[in-house]
Amino acid sequence: MNSTTAAIEPRAEVAHLAPDFGVYVHIPYCISRCPYCDFNTYVGIEDTAGEYVEALLREAAAWPRRVAGTIFLGGGTPSLLEPSLMERLLTGLRAAFPIDADAEVTMEANPETVDEAKLRAFRSAGVNRVSFGAQSFAAHVLATLGRAHDATRTKEAVAAGRAAGFDNLNLDLIYGTPGETEDDWRRTLESAVALEPEHLSAYSLTIEPGTAFGVAVSSGAMPAPDEDDQAAKYEIALDALAAAGYEHYEISNWARPGRASRHNLLYWMQRDYAGLGAGAHSHEAGARWWNAKLPRTYIDRSPAARAGEERLDAAARNEERMQLRLRLIAGVPLAELDASDRALDELADAGLISVVGDRLLLTRRGLLLQSEVAIRLLDVAALRV
């Protein structure tokens, strides 16, 4: 068995870290819009932040009281909020939801938007985990991605986070940008590891319709990311981060022991969450709903800002569950599968899965083709609900 078809041996099961309920808070403000971004973000409307926070708290107060094990402040750029507004927001969330004493409270931050004093204020307000949008440590890659910071600024932001008392930091990285070489990516990984974050996320560049990159690719002004190049860089990350001692616990995420993202695990385990803010999605027992996207509309309508909803039937929920559970490196317990030995043997013979003990695991090749593996499993199996 070669390295491509060998199972990725899990070092630890992390599913138990997922809380039953968490809170996502969408902060839509950005200094500029990155050309690859299709998130619900807006430039130049930061003067509405005070109104927006009050609208968030009205929505939070309308929720039934449930104990929250995580809060995730995403965006957008939550670190653009003034610390006084962050304190107002987190204090109000604690009043609306009973928050676990050891709750994971994550704030996304762009390196150029924070310094030690601001991070200290965020820490005092209750943030205990920061996710920095580093993306790359190669200057020309950052320029292509439209990022406002450079590698030095990322290093300074991490140092400021440590000085401010944060012992749980994540770096987000992107690979496969046109013009990025394999050596660029290796050096980015080396630079990221050297900063000793507790968590690392690495995502392949995806071209989304309607973005500046989407327009450039469709017009031929920019080449589309090369899938073979991205696959090679993913395997480089597998090796480099394993060698650095990080546990690979989800297709795109690595962590020091015990530092897996509890909030993201909540999504992958199909748990419930309140989504607060413009365009935010909520989930409860298979039902989903989402808010109006425009911040002004959200502010004016909150707490009655719901714009749509759906309920997954058993088959659709099962399909989603298969896709999500296969993202976790610990795999799927065989006891949860209704699959014949023959079907599993066929997938194993194709080098996509391996059965280790009582679990079905993806091989390296399977990780690269996770969605296709899930579809093939759904053709022959159904996860027991």
C-alpha cells in the first residue's frame, strides 16, 4: 500500500468536543473587499456598528435560553469593532444565553486591524480565541489575493496576541493562488508553524461566481486554479504539519492536542446553533433559517429579520451527515453504516477508504476526493439516524 492510498491514522477522536449548541455572530464590516470573497461583507458602513450591535442583542434576546458552548464572531472583519462595542455585545450575549464557563469565544481578525492594546481589550471583553486571516506569507500571493497586510504584519499581530494573553490562536491559510509556487507554499507553511499557533486551517482557493476573481477567470484575464497543483500543495501540507506535530482532525484543519475548533465541530456534527446578524443562518433539529442579508434591512427588522427557511427531510439530512462526518479524519464508525462488505471492498480497492478497527477512514487519495467518496457511499449505504 503506497502513501497515497494509506489510511490517515487519527491520533484522537474530537467529536466529543462539539457542544450541543453554539452562537454565530456575523459582523459584516470590511476595510476592502478581497477579490476571491463571496461572504456577506460591506465596505464603508462602519458608522452603523452601534445600531448593528443593538440589533444583534435584540435578536439574541428573542431566542429561547439555551446553554451555549461556543460563540464565534465571524465576518467580515469582527476586529474592526471598537472594544467598547465588543464588550457591549459579549455582555449582552451572556445575558441572552447561559454561556458555559469554559466556552470557546472566537473572533476573526485581519492582522492589519489589531495591535496589543486592542487585543487586550478584546480579551478583557471575553474573547479567548483569535483566528487571524494570514492567508499567505509570500508577498506576491498576498498582493494577488488583495490582502492589506504583509508577512511582517501577521507576525506582529500574533506576537501582540500572545502579549495580550491569548493562548489559543488560529492562522487561516489559502493555497493554490495563481502564481504561487510549491516553494512559496512550503515557505508559508514553515512561517506559519514558526509562529506556533494552536490551530491552522488551510483551504484551496475557490473561484466563486460574482467575485472579482470569478469575473477575471470567466473572461480569461486570470487562469483558474489548477486542480493538480492544489492537490500537490494539499499533500505538502499533510506532510509538513504532521512533521510539526499538529493533529489533522478535519480535511482542512489541524490543531495541537485538545485545540480543535469546537465551534466548527458543532457544524460538522450537525448540532444546533443560533445565527445572529445580517445573512446569518441558524439550525435547530434539521430546520434552517436565515436573516435578511443587507445590514440596514437587518437593523430595521431585528429581531424579526428572518428572510427564508427550509427543513431537510430524512434523506437529505442523511446525505448531509455523510458529507460532514467524512470530513473528520477520525472517520465514521462502521456501526453507523448500512453498507455491504462488497461495497466497502470496492471503495477500498479503489484506494479511497480503509477500514481500521471499527471505523471507516479516508485514505490520502480519499481526502482529495471526499465529496465523491461520500456520494459513492450514499449510493450503497445510509447512515443510521
